[in-house]
Amino acid sequence: MVVVDEPMVARRFDIEPRRSPWRLATLGIILIASVAAGIKMDLLEKIEALIPLEALGTPTVLPQQQTTAPEEDDIATLQAPDEGEIATVQAPAKMAVDEPDAESIVDGPPVEDIFDEDLSEEIFAESAASETPVEPEIDFAALLPPTLTLGLAPAGQAASEVHLTLRENSDSATIDLMRMQNMLEPYSVLLEEVGFSGNRSPWEEGQYEIGNNGVARFEAGQSRVRTSISMRPDSLREADREVTIQVREIDNAESELARINLTLEDDDRRAYEASLPVNTVAFAVSEIFVSEADPAVQIDVIRFKPDNTAVEFSYVIGDINATAGEDYFPPGLPIVYFGPGQRTARILIPLVQDTDIEGGEVFALELLSTGPQVDPDIYQRIAVMIRDDD
């Protein structure tokens, strides 16, 4: 005998309509979404009341919230499932957010005011300082013309030679050096003194100077570089000097690219002799020191304001504590000769080399002039002091 489940039979054959559980679920979802939307709007209104939008530093855009209830088309209708089918629930469609209009933008300070001008200038200065400075190319056409232009001889060719005269207290001379090889490489040359008149180097005495201590540098691609030579002024009356300056590669002492024959003219002596008569003859200095080991003593005689005539002057030698023939050999013909326009002459007196231990010996020379003594600074007499080397 089969026992029938009465509740099951009652539900099976119950013709009275019953509420579907799916309809209740759908209504719950709609209710939750509506409550959430209302809470969100209340929260935004409270935040706006606590923090005014004007306190913000930048423009603020408030999105337009959808406050109306969703349309019936946005929610899928719930159909009662047929027998044997599973009912499906379509979620509410995503609510669209409208584009903000002009009224939804809160006024704020202009964008330009947001940036600090001082800070911007500081950032620009730091950016400019970090850039590598580029050395501008020298426009020689915009400079004054040089005193002279000197071409550097290519390898295997003879060096060029120029003459330059400088006078003390005058403008310095500018020299443009031109190279004709190794144009695409940096190139450095040196201007150095290799010869001079007199007993001491005018460079070492500081009578003249060369720009950058004689070093001239060509940048890559640069064919011309400028340097200068100038005399240093002083108040001493000095003889004119002749100097030979050689231009060579800075790392090759044997190279010879060019040569400058430099004449240094003293202005103090010229100012002094302007008041002297023509063809005034005098010794260059009043005393001179030599070593007994020297083969001879050289004594310079100057003719101030020479003319185009030839002149000769006699002189005499006298012993002080030196002895002629034992300590020195006097010239056989004590005469100083000057050709037309000649300015300087030299007297050579040989010295005796002995092994005797003795003190210094002195003798003197004196010019025999028929003219009047016009100035006490004219050296008509010179003392020669021999230092013993034994």
C-alpha cells in the first residue's frame, strides 16, 4: 500500500495563486539600490557643508548625480519561470553620468597664480646652469686688424720670418697665427725666446711679455688664433735690445714653424738723449764686473743721436790695482769707430788666465772727447773689476 505525502499533494494540486520567491528577490535588490543612492547624496551634501568648495585651490567639478528613480526600462522585468526552466534576473542597467555644464564648475584662482614666479625663475636658472657652456667662435672680422699676420709653416717647409719693433710705453702688438694643416684637430704652439743681444735675457729680466706666457691654442676646426707681445714700462735708461722668438709645436722642441725678429726700444733713454748734441758718445754703464776665467771683457760704447757721418773717438786705459800685461791686455789702437748712422760699438779687452790667489783687480777706460760735458749722467769713464777665480 502506498502512503501518499499529503502536503506534497496539497501543493501539487493547489489552484490558489502563490507569491514567487524570485519576485521577492528582485524587489529586495531594487530597495537596496535606492537606499544606497540616497545615502550617497546625503554624504556629498554633508561634505560640501563642512568643507566649502571655495577653499579648494583648483577648479572642482561635481558630477551630476542621478537622483530620480530608475526608469522601468532600466530594470528587467521578472517573468515567472515555466516549469522546468530556471528564472533569470537582469541587473539594473548602469546609470549614465551627464557631462558637467558650466554651472557645475566652481570658480578658483587662475592657473597662472598656482605657480610661484620666483620658483619658476630658480628652476630655469638651475636648468641653464646645468647646460654645458659652448665657447663662441671668435669673429676676427669684428676685431681690429692685427699688427702682423704670421703663417705657420707646414711640415717639411721653411719657417716664415717677420720683423717687429716695440717701444716702451707704446701699445702692444697683436699677432694672428695662421695654420694650414691638422685643421680638424686641436693644436697648440709655443712662442719662446731663443736669442737676444746683451748679456742677459730680456724675457728673464721682464722687459717684455707674450700673451698666455707664449702658449697659443687652436681649437678643432680653427685656422686662426691671436696673441700679443708688449713691453713692460720702467724708469731705467737701457740700451735697445734685439730678440729672436721662435714659434714651435708645444710638445716638440725641435720643430720650427715661424720666427719673429723683435726689437725692443727704450723710451727713457730716448727722452734723456733728446736734449743731447748730435753724435754724443758715452759708455753704456759706469762699471762692469767680469770673472778672471772669462776670455775677454766686452765694453759697449753708445753714440747718441747719430747722423749719417762716420766718426771715431779715442780712449785711454789706466790701472787702478790691476796691471796691464799681467791681468789684461790693452788694445794696440785705443780708438772707437762708428760708421754712418751706427749707434753702438764694442771694445774687447782680453784677460790673463793665471793661477795666483789674489783679490779683485780694477782698471778703467776714459773717452777723450773735445765736446763740452753736457750732462753728468753721460758716462765718459768706466771701471772694469776682475774677480779672481783661484
